[in-house]
Amino acid sequence: MNRRDFLSTTTAAAGALAVCGAPTILAAEETWPLKGRIYKSLKIGMVKVPGSLTEKLQALKELGYRGVEMDSPGMDVEATRQAVAASGLAVDGTVCSTHWGIRHSDKNPETRAKALADLKTALRDTKAVGGHTVLLVVGSGDDGTEAEVWERSVANIRQALPLAAELGVVIAVENVWNKFLYAHDGPADQTAEKLAKYVDEFKSPWLGVQFDLGNHQKYGSPAAWVRTLGRRIVKLDVKDWGRKAGWAKIGEGDVDWPEVRRALHDIGYIGYAAAEVGGGDRDVLREVSQQMDRVFGLV
């Protein structure tokens, strides 16, 4: 029996059981669980647990997280290395801490040079603490036309690719509300074609996408964007958003999480997913961890 016939048969059998009053039995494939394929992470700025960095990382490990994203420039590399060794929790990556204010798309070449220097610092720091990605906002639509922002940012960021390759650290472009590659006040059926084309412009395996699922609920279907971006996605950011709710707890906005799970399954995604929501103490971070378990089918 081939796969199509098997699925047709099992679906019909499940329907028959439902008609007879028995509980519907769904094939595991139809729920698209991602257990063993998603590693929970979060931003260090969310962690309001008191104590040293080592104690903070130990708490995260106890709460079910597998990694944490630090900020660079500005990270104490040696202290972070010691905390990783003592806690056993990985730093899976960093966020380029200056990318909003010092942009690769800025009209001023001196500002762009500073943005490049900061990106290179983040790449080196990330390697030093065992991480493998640097999250980067590439620029802002406020810096000029789409063509101008595209040209400036690509030219600037491209200069960091040799270092990224040398270190083995991927520059992970995040989709944010930065008025670039999608119309911020546009309709909710926009596609990922421009973002995919932008990433492909670099022609390098050392630049991909850190796809923020909640950020793009405003612009279109996150699951559709996942399928278009495919293997360009190197990491996920996790939050939720709704037309009425605004920013919401994970699982309480408009994101269609079952469809997201199916899309991630379809593209073969295996990797980290970093929560990016309001943080807090142990209880808050435990709740965030449980929310991620539910929406990704990790339990």
C-alpha cells in the first residue's frame, strides 16, 4: 500500500469511528508534533531571575530551555564562557545589540562602517561563547527607497561574510516591523518573495533568516512565509500577535500554530526557537516554556 492509499484508509477509518460515537483517532502526522526537532531558547533580556549569570542560566536549564541568546556588542565574553561551562546551558547565538540605532542602510557611510564593525564584533563574540548565529536587523525603510536600503545594506553586510565563514557563524536576518521588504501598513496577504530574494542576493550559506513567526502575522500567513523561505530559515523567533489582541501570549494571538507546525515539518526544520516576549521571574519563564511546548507539540 502506498502512502496516499494508507492515509486515505486511515482517514476514512477515523471518520467511521467518529460517526459511531468513538473518539476520532488522528494519525500522528496530522498533528505535526515537533518534539525532538525544536530546541527552546529565549533572549537574555527576558530573564529577570535574580543572581549571577551562571544562576540565571542554571534556572533556564531547569525550566526546560536548551539555549539562550546574548547581546553583542556589550557581552562579557569571559563571564559568559564561565556561565556556560558551569550551567551546562548553551548560548546558541547573539542579537546584534546596535542594529536598530546604527544601521547598515544608513545614508552616512561612517555610520555604515560602524554598523559593520559592530556586526563583526558580534560574530567574534558569538564564536567565543560557542554560539552559531547573530540575529541582525538589516536596516530601515526610513533610510530611503526600498532600492536604496537594499543596495546599501547588501553592500555593507556582504563585507562581513568572509569573517562569518571563517568563524562558522551565520548572520541571521530577522523579519521585523522595519518598513523594508513588506508594506507595514499593507494588506494581510503579503508574501515572502522579497525577503527570499534579498537573502538570495548574498549567494552565501553564511546568511539566512531568523524567522519571527509572530512579527509576520500582521503581514500574511506565517506558515506560508515558512514554506516560501524554506531552508533559508536557520532559526525561529517566537511570539504571537492578533488584529484585535495586539501582542499576545504565545498561543493566544492569531497565529495558526497547527499550520505553522505543519509548514515547519514540511520544510524539514530542526533547530532553535527563541521566545521574544515580555520576560520575568521563574514563574513567568516557566509559563513561556509551557506555551512553547503547547504550540509546537513538544509534550
